[in-house]
Amino acid sequence: MYWGQQKISNLKPHLRSKIVAKHLLMMIRESIFKEVGAKICLEEVITDLKDLEENGILFKGKTVPVTVEFMLGDSLGQHLIGGFIESFSGEFMCRFCVITRQDMKADPLITKEPRTIADYNRCALRAMLTGSHCKGIKATCELNQLKYFHASSHLVPCVAHDCYEGAFSWDMAGIISGFVEKKWFSYKLLNKRIKKFKCVGVDSTNKPAFVPSDGEKLGGHAVQNWTMIRLFYFIIGDKIQNFEDDGWLLYLKLKELSEYFCAPSFKKIDVPYIQDVLLPSYFHLRRTVLPKVEIRPKHHFVAHYPGLMLKYGPLIYIWTLPFEQKHKFFKELMRNTKNFINPEFTCAERQQMYFCLTSLDPMFPDENIESRREDLSANSLSGDLSVFISSLNLIGWSSFPSVVANNGINYKCKDVLILLANDEMSLSIGTLKVIVSKGSHLNFILEVKDANYIAAIGNYEIDLDSSGNFVMVSADSLKYPVPQPVYPIRGKMLFSLKHKILI
Ligand SMILES: [Zn+2]
């Protein structure tokens, strides 16, 4: 089943990911889409989108222009909409360049001439006249009728599908299989450890899944596999016998690639490093470590990522996972209604009723959801913290002894926040001591410490003996607002980044 949505790209990321920011555009069964054809199926949608491009929308007396910025989806969906062949075992399987399968197998890092509007249009015309595909294009994309959209450049990649359910999942499974062959641990032990491992904070909802013993791929969905890659050392690092082992070094490179591809921001100078150093060294080492793990099209798509980062910005903002919530809505709906006579109609009707219901409230209500609030009293605190708060002269401020939410993120005392990178090997982190507010201003009083990068394991260790100064920061000024899960591992306080931190 295919369904499309409008998405408002100039909203802040935390608002964009909300389910109310995504609206159903159309719903159609994939088999019907293929049988009837894109032209007829998308006719009304294209008419509406053209009208929006022409006339925009009226907002507070002003006309706001509207256009389709990107099409999001997994590769199969993108190829279906974009007029590309949907077989990834065919000769041309890349929508970004015209590489052949044979060249891709020889070296997935090679990228050929990029797709251009002129070449795409020529191929689409040829495919229409001959009845067979031309360089992987079998039909024109209906969305090309729009002023600012073209299938050769607006079908963006999805990190979740390409990496965490694709290339990284297969390669990580191969790396683990190598460790098992070396008899460092067994699948039984690894899965026992996964079962016992207690994920904390934002990791707790995406606990890694068991790893199948066939060594083919990791066992979870995209975010579970991402968590597995991040927390692998914490789960079974004590069994790694040699941190100079090629398999372990390949894992560290994979982890670093993952941190770059998931970064909410990056510097342009990072891109040549990823493209010319990290990716080539990863694939070079991969040949030695994983000679039997097949190179697939998704490995080649990853080779395009540095260029795509420059073209589209941080890739994490264009992945498809926030849309999974919407899928969940429809899956639950079908389970509850048990009406399979016309599922598309049932889903579309109920979704619109839900939309009407949610429209009664503001789309994005006040984000500071407080729990219990108390008058702030420095006297109730001890030692240096009490002195620090007294020095701030916070008369009339309140404190929150338990959880408070800001911009959809929950905070509680003892959470660790990443403040800034001191240099390539060290971060400043703050442990949340007191949450204070005056009116709608939410501030955090943090105890600052250093965290040092341990290159051999690819994680950071909090230096518990470092300064311990206190600072007060506004919640809205945090560059990295999501609390960082920290794990006590063999006497050390360690954490694994979700993404690179800008220096
Ligand atoms: Zn390509």
C-alpha cells in the first residue's frame, strides 16, 4: 500500500517529527497503482500541487508559496514513483548515478555520471518508444510536471533503510560472525547479554534485538540495529580479545560512519574526510574482514552519502522513520476495525476524522509541560551547589523535583547533557542538578565535567575527577538537547554518541 503525505519542512525538527505535522495526501494499494498507472492515480494530486505552486496558501493575510521539496521513501518506493526499475538485481539499480551492477560489484565506492534532467528525460522518452527501460528508467515521473521537482534530483535517500536495515545490518552481522568464529563469544552468550542489558533514557524504547546465528543480518528494526551498533561494546566488549583486530577496527569505522550520517549538523570540511578517507578505508578493510558478505546496491548508495549530505543537508532530517508512527496509526486501525472490505477507504476516512479531532486543538500546543513545581530554595541543597544558586539571585524562580518536558523531550535530575566539544578527543558534559523556571523560561543548572574519547573502543568516558563547576543554561539554547544515556561499565561511566558533535 502506498500513501503520501504533505510535510512542512521549515518547521523545527522536533515539530516536524510529530504525527500531527503529517497529513494524508492519498492512499492507494500498490498493486492498483501498478495496474492503473501513475498518470491516472496521481492526476488529482498533481492538479492540487500545481495549484499550490501557482497560488500558495493564504496565512494571516499573506500568500505563502508552497512547493514539493523532496520525496521521502525507501529505495523501492522511490523507484516506483520516480519511474526507475524496481529490481535491484538489474543492470542499473542506482537512481543517483548510471553505474552498472558489474562496476558496483567490483567497487561500490565508484560513482558514475550523475543523473541529470536532460539524460533522465531522454531515457524516459526512449523507454516509452521502445517499451523497455533505458539506463534503469522505464517511465517518466508524474511529479516532474511540477515546477521545482525532478526525479533525477529530488528522490532523497533514507539512512534507516539503506544503512540500518541494509548495509550496516549485513556488515555488522558479518563482523559479529567473525568474532564468533574466533570463539571470542557465542551467539547464545551474545543474546543472553542482550536480554540482560538494561538500556537507559532514549535507548530504552529501542533495545537491540537478538542477533540471528546465521550471520546474515542483525535481528531488529532500523533503530534497534542503530542502538546495537552504538552499544555493542557495552553489551559484550569484555569478550573482545584484541582491540587491534581487523574485525574490531572495521566495527569502529562503521560506528564512525553511522555517527556522521546521523548528525543533526556537520561542517563542510567533514565531507572530504568521509568521502576520501573514512569510506575508502572502510571498504578497503571490509574486503579483508568480510570477503564473503555480498556487496549490494545499498553499499553503493552509501558511497553517494557524502555528496548527498552537501546537496540535502543532514540526512537524519530526511529519513523516513518519523513516518513509521503514521504507519502505526493505520496498522492499529486495521487491527481494531477488523474491516477488510475496503481498507483504503476505512483508513482514509478514519484518518480524516482523527485529523478533524486534532484540529480542534492548536497543532503545536505550549511545549513546556511541567510536572510538580516547588519554590526554589537554595537552603535545601548542599555545599557548592547551594552557594552557586545563591549567587544567581533567582528570587521568584521555581524548581521541578521530577520530570519536566520541553519541546517534546523529557528531562529529570541526573540526566547528562552534551554541551560542547573541547577538541577532537574531549567533550564538556553537564549533569542536570536542578531544573528551574520563571514563567515559561526553563533553565538547567548543570555540573560540568569532561568526557574523554577512548579510541580503542569508540566511546567516551566521563572524567569524574574533572572540574565540577556549575553553570546555568537555558533549555532552548542547548545545541544537543536530548539527554545522553550513560552506562556504568566495569567501574567506568561510559557513553556512546548517537552522532558526531561539532568542534
Ligand atoms: Zn550510484
